[in-house]
Amino acid sequence: MISGEFAETAKSYFGWRVVGAAFVLAVFGWGIGFYGPSVFLRTLHDQHGWTIATISAAITAHFLFSALFVAYLPEAYAQWGFARVTQAGIVCTAIGAMLWGNATSTWQLFPIAVVSGAGSAATTSAAINAIVVPWFDRELPKALSRAYNGASVGGLIFTPLWAVAIGKFGFANAAVLMGVETMVVLLPVSVRYLRPSPAHPTALPRSSLTKTALLRDRGFLAISAAFTLGLFAQVGLFAHLVTRLAPVAGADSAALAVSLATVCAVLGRSLFRRLLDDDNRRQVAALNFLMQACGTALLTFADGPLALVCGCVLFGLGVGNVVSLAPLIIQKEFAAEDVSKAVALTVAINQAVFAFAPFVLGAVRDIATGYIWSFALVAAIQLASGGIILIRRP
């Protein structure tokens, strides 16, 4: 029997199959729960004539409910196990997508957001981290990088897939097809591969650390604040990037630029993983935020196509790391049984804050009658994140 760190490098090690399952879960979780709402916004507005503000408020509710559920994921895992909680999340994701596509009145969007938010909580970043972390130690950066790449693939696949399906079948039917496909693919995967750990296939370690204690921990607060600000900047910039680039490059080229940034997210995870060791994870995170700030500065002030492409590349190379580096830092600075709870609380705080990012940047854009101040704000936030993450425990 292979044991210890040698098991992590063996191709037959079951943990790598768990990573594969987490990758597939991330593809669907982000493709529907994170990238889907932007498609829902445009489609519901065009189809029903509902105001952008009302639909946006429901999407914000989706992320806020997701944040609420994420905060209690560790307790749910401890009581019911990874497989059952994830299966409930898969069903909620599928049903939520169907309900978004078949809504007939604006008031329905807000109870629908409760369902889709619950599904998102159990199928995206905190869930991916909780599923993968128990299986790895030395190989954890590689394992998380591979699993989180599913998020980028989900954006690449599902955004155009939603557009094609809606154009061919209509939003209502497309949403049903997406929901059914989600359950058909993910439920068998969850049954076969989601186990808590190699040492304890049916039990989970219980943490005695309280959320109040975490919120008083200087190191945790630095991690949470840095990545909350970083994700606020990232989500807000993505929401407005096409609108910023379209007048310069055209709508089609602007959409391709966003796809380029998403592709770079996969490459960036691989590049930065090679820089990581046990003692420099905060420094690597600071470098990642600095790189993104440089890219955002180009997107703020540049007018030429080449400079704007360089801005998308620099920003995009850091996108995936803003999601994956926080769990890696927490894994090294907290006890093993506390990692899942600390990551879940961080993700909950992240989502509760970045849910408002598109609105805030849009409001700044309207006040300033242009994107210079909005994008300059993003660059300043990214620089601040790079400084905050270097604050350690005494």
C-alpha cells in the first residue's frame, strides 16, 4: 500500500481521481452558478423587458445567499458528508438553472436566487477546496490548480454554450436541458469519487475553532481582506470589460479579449504554481496582485489594441490565482482540521462583498462618464490587496 507523500505522486492514487471529480464539478458549478447569471441578465432583459436594475438585484441576491450557505458548509460536511451535501448542491444548481429560465415575473427571481445560491455554495470554490485538501499535502498546489482549472474551462464552455442553446431552443428549454445535463453528469461522479479522505473514508475531522475566533485572528483577517478586495476588483472588472473594450476594438474582439483573459487564467495557475514553496505563498500572492494591477493600468489608460491585449493577458494570468492561492496560504498557516472552516468563511466573505462589485464600478463609471476612474479604482484595490496579504500573525 502506498502511503504518505509518495502516494500523492502515484498515478494510481485515488486522490487524483478526486481531483478529476472536483474539476468536473467546477466546470458545471462555475459554468452555471458564476458565469450563468451574466447570461441570465441579458436574456431576461431582452425576453421580458425587465429592468437591468431589477435583474441585477436578483443576481446580487444569488451571490449573497451563496455566501450565507458557504459559511455553514463545514458543519454540513461534518454532519452529512461530502457526497450528500454535494449531491444536494448539484440538484439545487440544476433546479435553479431551470427556474431562472422559466421565470415569468420579476418577484420570482428572488426566491429562485435562494435555490441557485445554495447550489453555487456547494459546487464552487469552498466546496472544491474542501473536497481536495484532505487528500494532499506536498502536492496540494498542483492538485488545487488542476481542480480549479475547471472554473476557467466552465467559463470557456458554458458561456458560448448558453448562447447557442438559447438561440436554438429558447431560454426556458435551454435551461431545462442544462439542468438535466448537470444532474446526469455530476450525480454519478459524486457517488463514485467524493470521499472525505484516504485515512477516513466515511468520517471528517471536526474543528473546534469558532468563526468568532477566526475573525479575531490577524493572519486570517489579512488573508480574507486581501482576497476579498482582490475578488471585488476582479469580478467588477470582468463585468465591465466588454463594455470598456467594445468602443476601441468592436464587440466581437472585446468578447475574444475576455476569452483570452480566461485562457490566461489556466496558464497563470501553472506558472505561479512553479514559484510556490512552503514559505513564500503570501509573497507569491502579492506578486500576483501587482501583476494584475499592471494589467488593469493598461486597460485603464491605453487606447491601442496591442496595449489593451497586454492588459488582458496580465490581468488574466492572475485571475485563477486569486481563487486558488487563499486556500494554499490557509493550509500552511492553520491546523488541518481548521482549514475547511477557515476557507469557507473566507469564501463567504468574498462573495458577500464581490456581489456588489459590478454595481459599484458601474455607478463610478456613470458619475465619471467614463471608465478611467472605475478601472483606476480597480488597480488601486489590487495594489492594496498586495500589501495587505503580507500582514502576518505576530
